[in-house]
Amino acid sequence: MARKRKPQKADSAPSGLDQASVLRAFREARQPLRTTELLRRLDLRKDLKRDLKAVLAALLEAGRIIRTRGGAYGLTESMSLVKGRLQVQRSGVGFVIPEDQRRKDIFVPRGSFGDAWHGDEVMVAVAPPRGGRDGQGRGKSPEGRIVRVLSRGLKTLPVRVERRLGPDLYLAFPTDPRLHFNVMADTKPLAEEPERGDIVHVLPGDKLDAGLWAGAAAENLGAENDPKVQESLVKTAHGVPRKFPRRVLDEARALPGDPGPEDFEGRKDLRGLGLVTIDGAKARDFDDAVHVRREGDGWRLTVAIADVSHYVAPGSHLDREAFERGNSYYFPQSVEPMFPEALSNGLCSLNPDVPRLAMVAEIGFTADGQPRDERFHAAVIKSHARLTYMQVHRALDEKDPAERQALGEVLPMLEEAERLARVLHRVRTARGSLDFDLPEPEILFNMLGETADIRPRPRTFAHQLIEEFMIAANEAVARLLTARGLPCMYRIHPAPDADKLRAVFKLLSRTELAPRLPAPGAAVAPTDLQTLLAAAQGTDLEFLAGRLVLRSMMQAVYSPQHTGHFGLASECYCHFTSPIRRYADLVVHRALKAALGADREPLPRPATMKKIADHISARERVAADAEREILKRLTILFLEDKVGETFTGIVNGLSDYGFWVELNEVMAEGMVRLSTLSDDYYHYLTDRQEILGERTGKRFALGQKLRVRLGGVSLARLEVDLELLDQEAPRPRARKR
């Protein structure tokens, strides 16, 4: 009986089959190779395929070769090495976002991360497509394999304690579901032993095994069901800065408590002008104050913005820290400000009845809302009242007698402000400005700090009033800096993605909105989309059209290049009105002072402006991601005791594995997985944006109303699972007008 041949290890492979010979075969081929091609080039028998795969696995582990999406292997040294940051998707695959923004994002399949984690700065080897092209053409993202971790995105890792393994040793797993490994946590540094379910910060150590890392516990945040603990872990996971360095606090403490007479020199004295601030009830930092008065048949709008640049010099510790933070970070129960509170809530905040330094934009408007003159000043002002949105709403919209009396002499000015704001809104609408007006969630807490409710944040015309005035001031400053040829940190919003828009129009062409669609191939202007959304308003297609158009939009970013703002239909736009909480506005203030001859500090060079723009745009995305995650986490905590309850909702998203439902009773969403539907086999039809049953013809589409049961929630996976109870009639057609 023939003996079975023992598999040979890679280091004791037959002649012609070792790492050196395999690498030599790749170099001679000068292109990626499949396993069968390697066998032929190495003149090996087919029964040695297993041995060859063992050698290839060792080379993959060592980072000498990478595997392409098509199943071929290529030399790492022959691949393009690209520096970037890894972003892992919930599905387990990832993309490296190149440092060079001209390059496409690089797809990284499962198993090609090496030791990299979500958020790490890495070097990725890009595999050329078969045939030797560079992978940078149109179509799919190029594919790569991470060959080196340059720096960890997380210096401190939040983990959930799972079980005790021994004295001062616990098994834990990261709170971020995109990190697919466990942590052996050494808890000796902690004063007390953690309990199961506690959230602990650990300092990552060495890799112990596949899927297992060591870590030294640094801090026990507490129980995972505490909203404050959830806020803390989100801040850590997203790299949200918290404590200010001592040198920054020392600089802030060295500043005066209030501006003095020496600060008023060369400034226009507007302390007698009845400026007021209008903000949310919980606001503590006040960037802007406004005043409106009649002037002939039009109005004069005065917008005063806190002059942070007077106290924060370029290159100072305060300035460098503000740049690193990029913006303030707002959470339901806390704020991580861009500047220490001595500035953000004190010296620079436009608090009532105290003198404050400000940069002022005065704009004269005609009766039909067109700017006729624009003036800018460095000024000293005094806010005459700290008003809230709800106060102004009750006085102007509801005509509440008590509120109107309480406002006293401020009321006539507010009534003129309302008239001007409505005119400006009509002008902006006429030029094509898009307003999706999606509700923002507001989290309400009880006396114990627990989430009591999640509901849409109230929005009134008082909010719109301030938005109209801020947009007007931002555009006026951008026009001035552009006309003077001075560097400006523009806020730009590119036109929608053409491919996405074509898909939207193709889908809507099957509905009664077809006559309102732009002609095929025509350039799409904001007014075209505005017309489409207006036609859908009040019909059963309103939700579908609104969500599809919104998802075709590009992301607004900062740039030194003047390319316009599509969403606002604005040809020239910047951020000037919030220097306490956005670094971009501080850059604009310095440029405005240069335009007025009030600041002799050299302005940043174009290359420096580009780096600033890229950095603060990235920090803005961090803030947005952190805000979304804390909302998701608190929503899950709120829903934990509601499992089994019935809700109504509307389908707001589709995928090949299920659909998302936006609940009506609470501002939350969850997923109905297709695997839970047992009455048919369902398929996602991307071109029709529908999920269709093979046998029943039952369909699910955006905007469809459903009844669901809350099946379960998971903080570990950040998931809300819903079960379909019944389905109303298929999506009805739009009502004819």
C-alpha cells in the first residue's frame, strides 16, 4: 500500500519551490500571476499546488506579495505604495483614503489589513489590473494590501470588559464594531477591578495571536449604559481632543477678563446700536449679534461677529491648538470647545450688557432684497439682549402678548428683522438655493441623566431669520476678499455626482415627476432640482424624490479655491460668522483685517492655505461622525426596554440584505433584514430602488409606510433590528395636480 506523502513546509519545499524562487518568477513575469501560472513558470507538478500555496501564504504574511481582487498575486515592490488612512466599513472591507486627494480611494479586501485598524495611517501597496495598467482609470477603485502601519489612529482604545481570566487580567473587545479583534486587558493600573460591561480605556500593546492583542488598562469609565460613559468612549474612539495643554491654558489665563479702552482704539463704537444675540436656550458661547433698521424703502442689516483674532495671534499656542482641533465638538451632554472657556464663554463671547470686540458687516438692502452697499468695520459693541429662538418665535409667529411685552424696545427691531429675513429667503429661493429641511434629533434626559426621549428638534422662522443674516454676511465678506485678491478660506459645495443624478432621474422618469426632469444630458442647475422637489411636495413621491436628490449631493468642504456653493446656489461663499467654534472663520477674519488695513500679519501662502483647508475639512468630518455615533448609541440605550413594542415607520434606505425604517413614534431608525422575511425570496433592484419578492411580487421602496416590531438592539454591533408586522399597499403613484 502506498504511503501518503506528507505535506512539505515552505522552508523544506522541493527544489524550485522556495520563497526566493517564487519571488524570482514574479520579477521575471513583470505582472501579477495566478497559482496555475506560477506552477507552469516554476515547472512544478500540479500535486505541488498545496506546497506553492504555503509559500505564497508566507510571502503574504511577510508583506512581500499582495493578492488582487481577481485572485492573482503581485510583488509588493512592483506595486504603487500609497500613504493614506484606513477606513473600515461595517461589512468588514476597507478603503484607504490617500493623502494625495487626487488619487482614488483604494479598496482593501478582508484579510488584507495586516495589523492595521480602522483609522490608522498606513502604506498600501496598490495592485495594478492584469495587463499592467496603473489602476487609476475610471470605474472601480484600485485594490491594495496594507504593508505597513505608520501610526495608530487610536492612542487609547475603548473596550468593553467581557470576562475575568485571572488576577488583574480580563478579556475585552473594542466598542467600535469595525475593530474585529479581542483584547487581553491588564488591569493592574486600575484602583478597582472592573465589572462585566464596564467600559475601560486601554493602551494598545503587542499582537498576541490572530485576533488577539494585549492592552494595559488606563481608566475605567464606568457602566456602558451611562450616557456620559458613552460620550466619553465616542470622544476617545474618534480622537476628539479634550483637555487643553497647560501652555494653552496659561496663554488664555494671561488675557484680560474684559476688553479695555486700549483695545477700543481705531474701532468704530457701536455700543449704542441695539444689537441682540439669538441662540438656543442652552447656548453658552455667542459668536454673533444682529440688528436691522429701515433705511429708505429697504433695510440696513448689521451683523457683529466676535473678534477672536484680536486675542489669538497666528502661531501662538492658542492658535496652534485651535488649528489642531479644527472646530468645537458638540455632544448631547457636553461640549469640547475649540478654545478654552475663558475665551469661548467669556472674553470673546458676545454676552449681554458688556463691551466686546467684534468684526462687523453692514449691508444695505433694497426693498426686493438686493445688496446695494456693503461696509466692514473693526468695532466695539454691546449686546442689548440675549434672546432665544423660542422667545422670538413666540413673539413674532405666535404673537404672544406676554412675550411681546417682555421684549419691550427690542420688539420693533425684531419685526423689521423678520420682514427682511423673509425677503432674503425669497431671493435665495428664487436663485435655486436648496433647503431639504430634514429634522434634527434632540435628546431629552431625565433627572438621573438617562435618555427620556428622542424627538425632532423644534425649528421655527427664528432659526431661519438668523440663518438668512449669517448667509448674507458670509457672502458679503467672500465677495470683498475675492475682489481684493486676498486669500480666502472659501466654503465650497461641488455640483452633485453626475452618475448618481442620472440614476435618480432614470428612476423618477417612471413616475409622474417625469415632465419636471431636466433634459437628458443637460447640465443640472440648483433651480432644476428645486423645481423637481417643489413638484414632488405634497405627493406620495415627496419622500422618495427628497431622499434621492439629497443622496446625490457632494460634501461641502473648505478650499482656498473659489468654485461656488451648489446647495446655496451661491457664487461666492465663506464662513465668517463663527470664529469661536470654527478655525476656518478665524482665517477669514485675519484676511478681512488685512483687507481693511487693520492687520499687518502676513497671510498664509496658497500651499499653506490648502493644507489648512484639508485639515479643517477632515476635522469637520470627525465631528460629524462622532455626533452620528453618539446619537446611535443613545438611541440604542433608549430602545433597550422597548424590545417587543410596535411602531409605525417609513422606509428610508435599501440594500441587498435589508431595508431601513425611520420610526414615527421616536426619532430613530432600524433595519428589517431580508433573512427575517419567510414568505418569499427577495432581491434588491438597484436601478429601480426597490426590493422585490420573486413569487408574491411584494415590494419595498423608499417612502413606503410600514408597521414593525422592535426585535432587538445591540450596543456591541450598533444595530437596531426590526421585524415586519404587515405591509400597506405598494407605493401609490403621485397625485395628479
